[in-house]
Amino acid sequence: MRSGSSNSKTISFDRNDFRAAKCEKCGTKIYPASLLDAHAMRHEQRDRWFNDELRKLQHTFSHMRDLA
């Protein structure tokens, strides 16, 4: 699969050009553009998961520091 320049919102494949949406967070081109909302939702879910895990670690380290 070939894609156009990094600035373009067009995906080229087998001599066809498809209008795509570009994710502002990671730069991925998504076709059809209607899938961009689901893609953005996955970014948000991953960010929430990461923040939850970070909060758990901070809590654990805080207790370890108190015990030391």
C-alpha cells in the first residue's frame, strides 16, 4: 500500500485515490472518514487507561515510601 505525502488527506492504493480523514493526535489517515470518531475514542480510552495505571503506581509508591 502506498500513501501520498504526509500532509495529504488522500490514500492512494492500486491507482485509486481515497479521501481520508487524518488523526490530529497520531497522524494516521483513516478511510472511510466516518471511522475517525471511533479512532479518536480509542485514543481517549488508552489515555484514560494509562492515567489510571499511573495513579495506581503513584499510590503504591506512596505507600512503599511510607513503609520505608
